[in-house]
Amino acid sequence: MAAVEKLKAEKGQEAVDEATCAMGLSLGEYSALCFAGAISFADGVKVTKARGEAMQAASDAIDTGMVSVIGLSKEKVGELCEAASEKSGEKIQIANLLCNGNYAVSGHMKACDTLAEIAKPEFKARMTVKLAVAGAFHTDFMAPAVESLEKVLEILKSISHVSLLFPTLMPAPTLILILSKSFLPSK
């Protein structure tokens, strides 16, 4: 929402009004909903706060993390995750496609460490970067966050003109959405 305010300040309200859709990934989904007028800013803050608290609690329950793997195909990253899981005895999996050849993986910290150790020498990854995050986001490690967050997400179920997906691979409520502003009520 800060970017919208910056756009407004630099280019005027007309530039903001010309936008025809809003998209978001992870926390950006709530900004997209607010920008498009599907939920109020106050509701967006409420949902975002609840999501952060629920996911932090899930992160605190087990030592997990994320690693960016650069220079491999999705298939090779999948094989790398399998090898790191087997070698460490802990789970790790692809969490996000960041861009072509750059995948974020999430899992138990022991598996993250193992993956980072074997990615270059055994799988010829260009590089790995351990991400400075609190947990294994976008994976089933966040499942403990679901129950507490489901209650606050009731606010989103009333949005009849938005399709919300809660993928099986991402049980922590992760919205995947593209909103067309033309379908939304006028502000």
C-alpha cells in the first residue's frame, strides 16, 4: 500500500485509477485485496497481523528455514530436495518459483543446511542463499497456523467476486488471486 501512495504522490490519482487489476503473492495478496477495494485497509491490517502471529507461532514450534537455489531447473531442485531430505533425515521441499532458475525451498533447518552443502558440488547449482526468514513458509510446516487463521479469514469469504484458492501444498492459508478492478464495487 505504501507503493500505491508513492505512485499517487509522484504520478497523481489518475495513475492509480488506470490500474485494471491487482495481484499479490504471500503478504502481497492482502495489499492486492486492499488496493482493489475488496477489503478495507483496516481489515487488511487485521488479517495480516493475525497471519503473522499464527505463522510466527508455527515457526517457533520447530527449527525451519528457507534457501534460494539458483541455476537449476524445477526438476533438479526437486531432486536436490529429495537428496537433502534423505541425507539429513528431515523434510525440505520447493516452496516458490522466484524467477526462471531461482526457486525458494523450505524445510527443517537441518535439511536446509544439507541442501546448501550439496547443491553446488553434487547438483551443479550456481549458488544457494539462506534466506533471513523465521520459518519454512509456503509449506506444510505452517499447518499449525491454519486453525487460528481460519477464523480471521472469514472476512475474506464474503468477497463473492474473488476466487480464493487454498492449495493442498500450502496448507497455511495462502491466497492466490488476481483481481479485476472492473468486477469490484466502486469505492
